[in-house]
Amino acid sequence: MRAVAIDFETANEQRASPCSIGLAWIDDGVIASVEHHYIRPPGMRFASFNVAFHGIGPDHVRDAEEFPAVLAMLSPRLSGRTVLAHNASFDISVVRNTCDVYGLPYPEFDYLCTVKLARQSWPELTSGRLNDVCDYLGIKFKHHDASEDAYACASLAIEAMKVTGATCFNSLSALTNVTLGRLNADSYWPCSSPAPQTDRSPQSRSARSTFQDFPKSDALSGLNFVFTGALERFTRDEAKARAESLGAKVSGSVSKKTDYLVAGPGAGSKMADALKHGVKVLTEDEWLALIG
């Protein structure tokens, strides 16, 4: 049973701007080693939002290898391993987009998203965020440090194997109904899963149900919101429904009329638009604090 958990940090809103990768190698059901590598991103452009998020700036990566050299060093070690990532759609898109920028074939491996594994393994949880799941499981780590996040992701996957009785990651996929994603040299298909099927108490209903049933309010009346990036606790549709239930207007693009941009990791061109128009940017946690 061989796997590796990965976690990327990016320098700016572009997925093709990795500046850090953490890896936690799993052999025979235990974490054998954890490592970290800085990566010099194309163009060396660091956005203030990303730097505030993970603390990595140009001085950290000035002497680091670029992505092709890091990938060449890691690829032989990935052979035969299942790759794990928390919110894999983000980390796998970093690999794909950065390979596209450098004209490289994609590395080939199967992968699993531990957000989906967590939701299927512990359906009582109302949040799939890495820190929330790890708090529930008693896993200690420093969030938004790539090697620490990779360690937490690997630890979560091992706990999922224990709770489901899986003997390998293929059986974990089958037992949780989380289908393996696949990255090929010139194509990919995503990891997917059904919504957890369970009866929940009112305090732990799914976010979507909660938003639909929430009483209408004018607490955010007159404010204009835009959501971007990979929100960890809710989907963008769920976040939009929550904001609209509080009287806010939600649009798909940033303009000078936008009051707040709520941005998760991997925020795209909307981040640049927000900076251009002087729009206040909130993290997901700051948005949740704003709405109570």
C-alpha cells in the first residue's frame, strides 16, 4: 500500500504559479517521511493575498528550482503510488496548468481527494476543511504550510482506511464510493463522489439545506459580493445562496460596484480585478465571521 499526499502553495491567482510543494510518503499504511521543496514560479510574481495566506515570498524561492526540475526529481518516486490531496481539484489543476505553461506531458498517476473521503467516511461532519476534519480526528498540524498540510492529508487518509476497514486505497475508493481520478500524459479525469447519504440532526444538516431553509434577512442589504477560488467549507452555489438569503447581491464578475470579493486558494483573474478596483478581499473565514 503505497501513496503520497501532496499540497501546493501558489504565488499568485494563477494555478500555474506553484511556489511550494509538501509531500508525505505513505508505505505499508504509515507515514514514512515528509518533505518540502520551494519552487521558483514562472515570472516570480507574488500576489499580496497569497503571501499573506502562506507567508512565502520572492526571497524564499529566489534560488529554488523551477517546476520542470522539481517534477523530474519527483516523477520516478510517484510511480505506482496513489496521490492524495485535500481539495484535489486545486492541486491537480496546479500540476496540469504548470505543465501546460512549460509544455510538459502530465505525470501519470491515480489520485483521490481527501475532502471527498472525509465527507464519505465521517458524514456527521459539517465541514470538509482540512483543519476542521483534523480537529475532529485529533491530528495536530500547522495549517497552510505545504509539508504540514501534506502530513495532515496523509494522516486523514490513513484514519479513513481504519474507520472503513479498507486494506488499500483501491478498496478505500470502493468502500467510500469516491472514484479514483486519473492523470495521464495528455488527459485527465476527476475524482468524484456522491453526496453523503445520512439522516442528520438540525445542527448538522448539509450547508445546502441550511441555506435553503434560512430565514430571509436584510443584514447584507445593498452589498455586492463575488466569490472566487476553491472555497473549502461550501460550494460557491451554497455561499451565493447564503449571501442572498441575507439580502446581498452576488455577481459573477468584479467591478467598481463590488463591495467584497470572497477568495479561496487558487483565486483567478477576479483577484486582479479586485486589486484594480480597490475591492476589499475576504478569506472564507473572514466572510463567515462577517455573516456570523
